[in-house]
Amino acid sequence: MVSATKQRPMQTQQVPMNRLLIVKHLRRLLRTIRTECRLFLARPLRRRPWTAPLILTILALILINPLFSLIHFYYTQLKFREPHRENHFTHRVHTFLPRPKEFEEVASRRCSWLYAEFNARDGRFVNDFLTEGRNIFEEYLRATQSTIRSFCIIAFDADPLMAKPLNNIRSQRAKRTRHFEVFPQFVPGALNASENVWFRAPKSMTEVGTRTTARSIALKDFIDGVTFRWEDSGRETPKMNLARGNGNRGSVILRFNVLTPREAYWYLDLLEASSPAGVMCSKIDRLVLNFERVDLENGKPVLDIDDRDVARDWDNLIDAPSSTALSAGNGFAGIIELAKEISARPNCRTVVHVLDESGKVAHPVIVSNRQVYYAILAGQPTFDERVGAQTETWMTAVPQDRLTIFTNIERNEDELKAARGRQVGIVQPHRPELEQRLSLMQSWSHLVRVRESWDRAMKDNADIKWLALVDDDTFVFPGGLREYLSMFDNRVMYWGGSGEQARIDNGDSGQFANWLRDLNKKYGGGHCYMQNEDVPKELAGKRIEYKVSQVLNGRRAMHKVSHMCEDAFCRLGCPAVPQGAAIVMSRSLVEALRPHIEQCELDTRQLCKNCGSQRLYMCVNRYVQGARTLLTRGVCRAPWKLEHRLNFPFALTYHGFGRYRGRFLSTSSLRGDMVELWQLGSKVEQSVRFGYLSSYLIGMQRISDLIGCHNQGRYRNGKCISESGIEMAASDGRGADEVANQHGASARNGSA
């Protein structure tokens, strides 16, 4: 018994004293909380004077939020149904609800990037713009790595019933923009005044609907108040400073969904009749006149059950036009002539786009096949196979004098058979003895092809408006590329393709690397170290992992890099590098760059061995002022099996057929894949030529159905679904997850 009593104190000493204290205080705290909760609930029973009001206040705060939400719901429904019948109750409720932003408040906010739509209807075009930036809007969204968050969105419609769908889009999309405002019961006009507006009944061709009062806003004053002139743009957001440095001073897009040609003439007259500089050419980049669902022969709107078309008293609104060109008597053809005249003004930033009654672009006219010059890179090892596949397929749609195959070694007669009569040029750098990698044509061909294309063809042919630099393992849809280029003004120094981030140090002597590093740091990027700089001990050997957008097409992959500039990308501040083995350049840019080509060849010869596009990138951004970078998802950087991303709007090119040695090809051969693609491409070309189709652009879904399912079903998630709903294996035999994993693991981590 004595030994047992002596052991007990020893066992208690094994538990640390601090742990016992913690447990003791924790138990005391829990008992205190429990006691206080009981006393708080018991106090009302003891008739304490302050506890009952406190509890009631808490309950009221909990219930008041859903109560006001319910009132707001019924109020808005009543407002949409009966816009002019507002009783005392709804008026009192409205005083307690958050008031919408006044028009004057919004009109005082200036934006360099603005999308304003008039007669917005149910918001379908606004939604398209925010969803995919289709057609003319896409490139402004993607220029200089910018996003939709740089845009201001303002939508107007005279019909109060359209407020609900427009506000639904606003509630879903507003967070993606700088600010997004909707103004129902507003119409563009000459003066700030009230105007009686009639609405046609949505389901009747003869019945006239209700009348309402819409507020007329001065169109010219509105544009003048919410936008910057070129020299002032960029003040409202640091993002625009980068855009200005890359030659893009902003984008102001106006869209009018017009009902008659007379209305379009009136809008043009309002925008033209202003100060000497005007708002048309000084502030508007894109003016879209959409005549969709308009009978152009009779000048009358075609009633649509999905819309409520607004009817205005045009006879009393429209004064005598300021010029005969703006007379409504010129009809739809006169609108096209006006669009051509405005878009061709030498000192005018405005390009007018006109969409006809079917939604087809009537202006600008699609670039012709003689306005694009193709310069093909064809090196020694694969000349026969690759060039032969190209000349057999997509090159058949290109005039022979608008294409040259550039190579670096003389070819014999058997080898030249693959060219099928196409021009073949033997080229080399300006100073070949100084070129570090003369045998690797891809390291210097971009600059040489620009020089040779200008000297051989473009200089003496003013009708050539665009230059396309294409690799020999690249398939092109020529019609789609021409239609895409028609969205842009070749007088502006544009260049682009698929984009990637620039590697800060490509192995040069430092003149370009220092410039990229300074830009990256200026816009918030981290510091990196050159090879000749000392790295702090705490960073030596360490690697960091971050999400990087390798190709600026919505892909973001984790990428590990060190703190050395040779392993770091300019994620912020730097213009993207056009890539994709298909780079397009406007005539004005080629002409401005040509005098600097020889010097730039020498200055960039130390860049990495496969840096042909990066050498061109350095020359454009360092030797030319005002070049604008275009990025498009249509320039695909891999074969179809790695690029059948169905959320892409269309495909212009496919690349890399030979790189994967048949592994990711559809037919297991480069020629077979190009023939398969051209079967669809040639069919579309002929259909547009004979008027069966209105657009050369081919959607990714249609291409996937052809290649993945051989037109036997609809391709989705690596499988084919027939019309009867039967699931079949796709021709690639792989699921979407496997494709995505292989795609992310491929060696496409920015510029080499």
C-alpha cells in the first residue's frame, strides 16, 4: 500500500502543467458562455427593460431583408406591366428602394473602352459581345492582354418591357466589366427632351401597342461626354497606359439596331454635324449599323415576335440633311457608300460596319484573294512532304502570284515537283557570316521573309494589303482568314496571330531583356536576375510556381520557374508575342518596318535558336512606333486533336502536324489531315462564292463533327452522338480529359 501511494504523484507529474492550465481555462470559458446565454434568454422573463426591444430589433433585421426583396419584386413586375400606372403604394415603396443610377451620373464617367448599344432590344447583341466578343469586337478585347473588365457597357432601349431582360444580363455580367448600365425608355435624339414613342404589338402585324414617353438624349453630346479623345485616352485606368504604349489608344464601339435606312442617315447626320473635329472621326472607333430584320427594299421593319419594335415620328424629328449624301432617298446603297467614304478618310479613326437584313456584313467588303500575300517557310528536311500537302489543298484557293515558298537550299527538279508550279525563293540573312545559327532557317526566316516579300511583290503592288507569314506544317482556311482581316483597317499598323507571353531573357545581350524586365516590373511583376547578376542566397536554386497563360486563348497552366530572367515570362505590361506559325501583318506595318530589317537582324541574332517570331517581335516593338497587336483564337497552335475546343468561335489555321509525328493526327499523316480539312474548306469556299453561305468562317463544332465523327454525328467530349442519340467512339479515340492533359503537358510554355 505504501508503494502504491508513492507512485500516484509521479504519474500526475508526467502531464505538463501548461496543458492542464489550458484545459482548465477552456472549461471555465465554456461554462461562462453557457451561463451568459441562459441569463440572456431568461432576462425577458424577469422584465428587464432593455432586453425585449433588443431581441425584437434583431428579429426585425433578420426579416426585413426578404420583406423588402419581396416588395421590390412585385413593384418591378407592376412597373414592367403598367409603366404609367403607379399608385401611392408603389410610389412610397420606391422611395425606400435603392434608386437606379441617374443618366447624368453615368454620362459624366469617361471611358477609353466603351461599348454603347442603342435600341438594344432584349440584349442579345450585348450578351454576344460579353460572351465571345464575336466578329469585330474580339480583337479589342484581347489586345495587349486586356480583358472585358476594361470595358464600359451602356445599353439603351425605348421599350420599358426590355428593361427586365437587359437588367438580367447586367446582373449576370456586370462584375466582368468596368461598369455596366442599362437605361430603358431612352432613345437617341438631337436634344434632351421627352418624346412620345409607340410600340407595335409583338404578335400582330396590324395591331398597334401601347404608347409611352421616352427620354430623348443628345447623341453627339452623349458620345462627347463619356469618351476621351485619342491624346487624352488612358487617364482613367493604368491598363490603358499599356494599351497606348502598344499603339491601341482605346476602343469606342457604337451599335445602332436600326429599323429603317432613314433612321441610319439621321444618326450619321447627328454625329457628323458637330464641331470641326467632330465626334465621328475623333472619338468613335467602330460604328455598327445593324439592319437585321429590316425589309431593305421597302424600307420597313419586319415585325418579330421576340421584339417590340419602336416607331417614332421621323417626319417631325428629321430636318433637312446637312448634305445630299445624308439624304434618306439614297436608300441602303447610299449607306454603303457613306460607310466606304467615312472608313477611307485618312485622318479618321472610325470604321463603319453595316449588317444587312440577314445579319451578313455588307461593309467592309471581304478582303479579296489578291489582297493577301503568303510567304511560306519551307526548310530543308521536310520540303517534299509538307509543301506537297499544302499545294494540294489550301494553296489551290490562292493565286499563284500571291504566294512564294521561301527556302534556304537550292532544289532539284524532283524536289520542286512538290511546289506544283508555285514560286520558290532561295533566301538567306543580310549578313549570313554573322548569323549564329545559319542552318536553322526558323531562327531567322521571319525577318527575311518580311524583307523579301516587300521587295519582290508588295512594294510595286499597292493592291496587296496584308502579308501572311506561314510555316510549311500549317493549314490555312484562306476564305476565313480574308474575312477575318476585313474587320481591320490595313492603314493601321496591325500584326497578330495566336499570342504567348514574352520570355524576358531570350539569350540576347541585354538590350531587349532589360526593356522587358522594366515593363514587367512597372506593371506589378516580380524582379528577375540576368545571368551576369548575383542572385541572393535565399533565392538561389529555388523555383516558384504560378499560373501562366501560355497562349492567350483562355488557357492557364501551372508553370514552375526560377528567379532567373532566362526562365521568367513578362506576365504584366508586355505586349503579347503573335505566334501560331501564322502571323499576319498589315501593309502599313511592313512598309514602316522594312527600312530597319537589316539592322534588326544584326541586333537580334543572339536570341535563342528557335526565336524567329521573337526576333520579329523585338523589331516591331523597338523600331516601329504605334504598332497594334491582334490576338485571335482562330489561329490554332497545334493539330485538331489538341485544338478542338468547341468554345472557340472559328478556326483560321492549324499548326504542328509534323511535330507530333502522327501521334495526334486524325489520319496519321500530315497530307491526310490537310486533305480532310480542305474537303470542308473548299466546300465552304464554293458555297459562299455561289451565295449558299454568307460567311467563310468555319466554327470549331463543324470541324469537329467532320474530323472527329466523319459527319456521322455530333462531336462532344471525345465522343460522337448520332442523330438518333446513339453514342459512338470518335475517330481520335480519346476523351476530353486526356486531350487536355496532353495539351497542357506539351512544350508550349511561352516564347522559347
